[in-house]
Amino acid sequence: MNIILKDLIFVLLGIIGGYLFIKIRQKVINQTKEVVGEKFSLSKFSSGMLNIVSPVGWAKDIASIFNLRKLIIIGIIIGCIYGYGWYRGQQGKPVMIDLKGKEEFIKLNEHYLHIQKDGSMQVLDKDKKTVLKDIKVKDLDNLRKYLRPYGFKFEPVLVAGLGASISNAGFEGGIGVRYFKWFKWVTDVALTNKGFYPLGISYKLTENSAIGLSTGTGFQKEERGLFSRFLLKFTNKF
């Protein structure tokens, strides 16, 4: 969203700049034609430069400098510049959350989100001692996605567990991918040395590890077909 807004502002400024360039070019060409077509007159030059009591001269100068069209264009340019500066300034402000004088630590993988007593937020290292980042307004989108309790994800995992079918049972291992989360529950796809498990669900024990159950098809002829083999598994993110 920030990138799109920034691009729109630059496009708008480009359009305004192009329009001004065309108008200025036309005015310069027209004035040049007038100057070329008109002979130099010392009396007119002196009158235009030194006559400060002529109401007509004052009216022409004021109209050429402060006409409504120019004021609108200048106002648009100043407004765009001010608006963009205000927007950029807001993005750099710290985020404040009022916990009524309390502080809170929220686990973020190996780091912690620290909500301080004054309401500001920081990201701390795993020991809760070193400040890695002060949270600003521009960081909220990514932080909101991370803290959301559900959503799609992509996490490669190691898989190990006990697989079983009608024909055999035993230990097996392989790799998999977690692709959706719901609070501490995650769904995954796994491939082991004995079968392919497209349907799996696990419960996270820690930020990296989880235990769950998968079903799929085995590699042996008598195990081919969905739900022909089950896997009680332990997974760990790598």
C-alpha cells in the first residue's frame, strides 16, 4: 500500500509538472513572437520600468502574477508536497499502545515483542535484553500479519514418526511443508521414505516443533490409494 501511494503521488506530480512545462513553453513562444514583432521603444521601456503611479500598469502586473489559474496550480503543487511529507512523517512515528502502565512480552519466533509501560513497542532478542528494532507505524502491516492467529504460510519441516497400513508398520522419516495455521494448529504435506501424505494436521508444542497425524498413500502396490496409510508424526521447522 505504501509503494502504491508513493507511485500515485509521483505520477500526479509528473502530470502537473508536464502541464506547467507546456504552459510555460507556450507563454515563452508567444512573448518571443510579440517581442520580435514589436520594435524596441525607449519611452515604453522607461514607462514600464519606472512608472509606479499608473493604475493600468499595476493591474496588469497583479493579474499576471496572481491570476486564479496560477494560484490553483501553485496550491496543488504545495498541497501534494505537503501531503507527501506529512504521510512520510506519519510512517516514522512510534506506535503507542496504552496498557495502563503495564508491560507485555509476546513471543516472535526466537525474538520478543516488548510493549513498554509508556505504550511504545520494541523487538527484543531471545534473552529480552538487546533492542533489535523500535516499532514504527510503517511496520504495523507486517506485524499484524505475523500476529494474526490464522493464515497461509510456508515452513519447511523435518518429519519423523510411526507409519502404518494394512500390510505393514514401522518407523519412517522425510520432509514436509506447513502451509496453513489456525492458532497452534497447522496443516502440512509430507513425503517420507515409505509414502506421500497430502493431508496432515499437527499441534505446535513450541514455535518450531509439532506433533500430529497424516494420511496418504504408500509406495508399495497394496498401499496405493488415499487413506491407505497413516502416519503419527513429529515435525520440526528447519
